[in-house]
Amino acid sequence: MDIKKVAVIGGGTMGNGIAHVFALHGFDVYLTETSEALLDKAINTITSNLDRQVKKQNITEDQKNETLKRIIRTVGIEKIPVDVQLIIEAIYENKEAKLALFKKLEDRMNVNCIFASNTSSISITELSAVCRPDKFIGMHFMNPVPVMKLVEVIRAYSTSDETYNTIKELSYKLDKEPVEVFDYPGFISNRILMPMINEAVFALMEGVASKEAIDSVMKLGMAHPMGPLTLADFIGLDVCLAIMNVIFEGYNDSKYRPCPLLKKMVAANKLGRKTGEGFYKYS
Ligand code: CAA
């Protein structure tokens, strides 16, 4: 299928980044939120990220303006045209909310529309079962979406080869590298990343080293662009904890138990950058 028209549902960090990348690469994007105020916020973020790309001379001012023109403000899923060829769901990480959304979309959208979820850890197979299993897939982008090359393409139990191949080709058109992964808890990205972050929090809790020292070891010794505690603040500690819980419960293996300090910080609402404080303070 030649995809030209897409809808992105959710304009938060991931959703606005996904809309940005699709629009920049020539797709018409119905960016869907629940209110005008949330759309304003998403479009302001996209504009400032495009400005950053103009400043770095990665794109021209004209490309920026064309990109913004291709983003169609959409309040409510009822306003998404039924003939879009791909829907990417990027709402908050809550299984019941995602299941309810996909059930509604199933009743409304054309039968050949592909449904994708950007979930970071919820089972793609479980989501696919309430709508169109063969035309359902995980498209897991990384934050910041305009910068990171990876799209983890997750095949649900019944995802067809045709759906997979369409999404693989589409990812190349976005100038991304698709990587095929099967649906198991945490997929590959978070199955490996989150236990590393969790272990860094254990090391901090046990007093093995200071937070700065832990981050320095991984930055200077392993060439990671951010240390694990800085990265946890960037992702959001609540997101890290939720993903650890999915992996822990999914494998029922104590090696994935979330660190008590991570749980305590989430309980204290020290969620990282988004609340102004996590392992570090942000102004
Ligand atoms: N939009 C557009 N461009 C952006 C951007 C954004 N939001 N953020 C950064 N950039 C661009 C900058 O313009 C810059 O471009 P050039 O290379 O052309 O100069 C480049 O990215 C680097 O940015 P900076 O120089 O400002 O800062 P930096 O060198 O410190 O890099 C970073 C910032 C790209 C975020 C880098 O620190 C990094 O790669 N960190 C690790 C990010 C990571 O691990 N992401 C995955 C998180 S896990 C996840 O997303 C999945 C999940 O399910 C939880």
C-alpha cells in the first residue's frame, strides 16, 4: 500500500515528534488531540523543534513552513477522515485507554487502514486482538523522534507480512532504520535499556557511587550520549517504572524487579524533567 495520509493520535512528546517527522517527509498528518489547547502546545513544540533544525541548517525555512502546512489540526477522533491509510496511536501508556481507542477506531475506519501503536511496553498482540489483528503493528519511535534513527517495528502474533513490509518501507521513507522485533515484554529496546537504568538506580540506592559518578562511568566509559540517571529523567521516572513492571510481570522473573528507590521517587512525584526534578533538578 502506498501510504500518503496518516493520523497521529496524541500530541505529547512522542506524538508531536512522530507528526513532525511524517510531515517533514511529505505526508499529510491529521494530528489529533482532545482539545485546541493541547493542539496549540503540540504545534508550538513542533515549531520550535523545526526552528532548531533550520538554525542547524538541516532544513530550510521553506521546508519548515511546508511541514507545518501539512499538519492538520484535529480535535477528537471523529474528525479523522475515514480514508487515512495509517493511524499511529501515541496516547498515554494505559492499556484500557488504548484498547477503548482501538475499539472505536475499528468501528469507524476503512478496513484497509493499518493501525499502529507507539506503545513502549504494552503487548501489541493484546491491542491487536480488539480490532484488526492482521493490519496491526507496533511502530516504536525513540525520543527525540526527529533525531533518533530507530523505529522498532513490532509484529503482533497475527500481523501479516504485507502489513510488516508496508511499515518497513514507510520507515525508510521517513529516513529511519526499521528493526523487526517480535512481541514480548519490553520488546528489545526496553528489555535491555530499562534493566540498565534500574541497575543504575540500585547502585545509587546502595551508595556504590554518586549520581554524577554513575552517569560519568557510562558516558565516558561506554560512550553513551547520556548517563542512565540523566536518561531516566529525560524519559520520565514514571514511564521507566511502568515499563519495568510490565517486564517483571511479563516474565515473572525477579531479575526485573523495579528498584525501591525508583518506586519511592515516583511516589514522591519526582518524575524527572517533566516535574522539574528527578535525579537532578531542572529549571
Ligand atoms: N527535535 C529536533 N532536533 C533535535 C531535538 C528535537 N527534539 N533534540 C535535539 N535535536 C538535534 C539538535 O538540533 C542537534 O542537531 P545536529 O546533530 O544537527 O547538531 C542534535 O539533535 C544533538 O542535539 P544537541 O546538540 O542539542 O544536544 P546533544 O548533543 O546533547 O544531544 C540528544 C541530545 C540527541 C538527546 C542526546 O543526548 C541523545 O542521543 N541522548 C540519548 C537519547 C536516548 O537514549 N533516547 C532513547 C530514549 S528511550 C525511548 O525513547 C524509548 C522508550 O520507550 C522509553
